[in-house]
Amino acid sequence: MKTWNDYKEHVKIVDPVIAKDMEEIEVISSIVSAMVEQRTAMGISQRELAAMCGIPQSSVARIESCKTTPNLGTLLNIFQHLGLQLTVTPSKPTL
């Protein structure tokens, strides 16, 4: 295997349980990445974002480092203050 993506695809084929976990982690990571990129683009610190949202700065840090997964209310609150919108789309059917 040449790349990390090759390895991930191999693991997904070999173990469907791990494949599901990996896909969930990738989705969460993309959401958190969008949050961090927008906060950075807006030039605001974690502390400033936390104050805007009425949550502790440590919560923002834990979310951004993927040490915790926020509940939907917290995520929507953060996204609202960052000018982001969470979109829900149908997933691919599983076999």
C-alpha cells in the first residue's frame, strides 16, 4: 500500500465494522475542520468564539481537537455564530 488512503480503503474492505467507525470519524473530522477554518478565517480566537456562544473556551478546544463530540444544540450554536449552516442529506444506502 502506497498511501494512507490506500490503507483506509483496504481496511474498509476487510472489516465492515471498522469501516463504519472510520466513516463516522471522517464525517466528524470534516465538520470540525469546517468550524476551525471558518473561525480562523474570521480572525477570532477560541476564547472569543466561546464568549459569543456562551460556552467555556475549554469546550471549544476539546471540540476542535476532537476530544469530544458536541451535542447538536452546541454545534448549531457554534455554527450560527460562525455563519455556517449544517446541511443534512440522504446517505448512500448500505448493503
